[in-house]
Amino acid sequence: MHLENIVLRNFRNYEELSLDFAPTVNVFLGENAQGKTNLLEAILILALAKSHRTTNDKDFIEWNKDAAKIEGRIMKHGQSVPLELTISGKGKKAKVNHLEQKKLSQYVGNLNVVMFAPEDLSLVKGAPSVRRRFLNMEIGQMQPIYLHDLSVYQRILHQRNQFLKRAQIKKSYDAVMLDILTEQFAEVAVRLTERRDAFIRKLEGYAAPIHHDISRGLETLEIVYQPSVTLTQEGDSIQALIEKMKTIRQREIDRGVTLIGPHRDDSLFYVNGQNVQVFGSQGQQRTTALSIKLAEIDLIHEETNEYPLLLLDDVLSELDDFRQSHLLNAIEGKVQTFVTTTSVSGINHDTLTKAKTYMVEQGHIKKS
């Protein structure tokens, strides 16, 4: 899979941009705040209909404009497919092969991407919400049904929280209605939990040997999904979750909020048996983050039979020479890659010397 070209209209600081890409490596050079990250963000949004930087759609639209548009043509399974995403104050409209998609969950997955940026260190050392967002975005682009379940879950969670809040205020509630909401909640919660757990197991299978190689055989990586309620082996996980929620019902009413479920889950990373978030060095945290991103590439290839695009946003300068080389050797010849950097000096690797290079300045891009 690769992205043949992209067209931007009124997106961030790009009023009008049309670019063709090499199917191998594309490097974007320029000073900070010129639009390099905006371009990679546009590719990410074209794929996922979401950004890694903001959840506010208005941020994508150029000042004093009503809408932004991102168009791209991808080569996938030997076929050229046009994608289109229009962003306005009314939301997003998506098209695949010129046909409008009724739901974004039907659109996501046509183009697969893996993005690695300096802030991805927060995946290892940040809050649990960062890791939940990571799981939602990565599983969602491989399994559209996951996005559907996630949307249903968020709707039921909102309804249940509103019910609990009213019960907290009124000091009374309809027990039958709460039972119904809890049962609906548990059914979709377990589906999400099972998919997340399966994803983490597969991710660890790819990430552990990569981490072992990058650490020169000195470290072992383990990734553990930590749900609020442990899944059972007998297939009665839904009932187990319902029973657990009954035991904390009064606490939930007192707090006016749902206290367990996928919205409270976490993932933990262990290096040589130690929680790397708490006890790991910065080097171990960087290696863990890099191992996860490289593992994603192989996992997406397993799931879709196509390699995803790799977006490297000013990340090479954050890695030492050994990690740089490992990353570039791993992608060479198989993954279309987009690299942003202020300078390629100090990065001596054949992958970059053979790359198609562009200069970025104040929302304008030209081939170097």
C-alpha cells in the first residue's frame, strides 16, 4: 500500500497544495512552524478521520474559511483508489472511490498508517487515557467493527452516567432501568475488552523480539492489558461484569459516574520484569516506544496483507545512531515512509540519501 498523491484545500496553513509522492521514502525539510507536521497530520486524518493533535475539527480549517478538504489517491492490492474527506462545522464527510460513506467507521481502514512522533514517548510514560486512545485508533483502522462497538459503548456510557448523576441528586432511582443500562453496557464492554486483549497479545508477539534486538539482547519486553474486570475463560465474562457492577452500584450512585469498564482500562509495559513507566530509564522508554511502533507495522501487515504508511514526525533527532539505524533498516524497501526534519545532517543512512526530498516553507512545498 502507498499514497500516490495528496491534495489539500484550506487545511491548516495550506490554502492549496497538490503533491505526488515516491512509493519509498519522502523527506520534508524545513524550519519549525512551517507546516511539516501539518502535512503528516493531513495524511493521518485522511486515513483515520482523526488527528493525533486535537479533537476539535475547527482547528483543521484555515482561518476565515468554511471547510477544509483532504484528497488522496492510494495504491492498494494493485488498484488505485481515491479517498476524500471534507471537514466543516457540521462534521466530516468521507468518500471512497467517489462514493460517500454513511458512517466514518465504514471509511476508516481504507488507508492504514503508523505515526511516530516525539510525543509518542507519552504512550509509555503518559496517562492511561493516552494508551486507551492508542488502542482505539490502532485497532479501529484494522477492524471497523471495533469502531462501531466503541461508538455504541460511548453512547451507552453517556446514558448510564446521566442516569447515575440523576440518581445521585434525587437520592432515588429506577432499579430496573439501571439493570437494563448495565446489561447493555456489559455486552459491548466485554467485546471491546476482548478485542483489546487480543490486540495486545499480538502486538507483544511482534514487539518483544524487536525490543530484544534493539537492546542488543539485554532486555525483554512484556505488554500486559489491564482491564477493570478480568475476563473469564468460561465465556461468562458479560455476567461476571454485571455481577461486579452490582457490588459497586451504590458507590457509582454516590459518585454519579460509571467506575469500571474499558474507559478505565490501561496497558502496562515491563522491561526485564520492571514497569518501564515507573522504573525504566529514558533509553528504555524510547526503545519500548520504538519497538511498539515497528511492531504495529508487522501487525497491520498480518491483518490486512498490506504494509501501512509510516509517518516519522521529527523523531529521528530524538533517537541515537543505533536506534536510528534499526528503524531505517527495518522499513527499507517495504514501507512507504514520510519523514519530517529540520536537517538530515548527522543521519547517515542509505534510506535517506535515496529519498525524494521536499523543502517546506510557510505553507508551501517544493521538491528539493
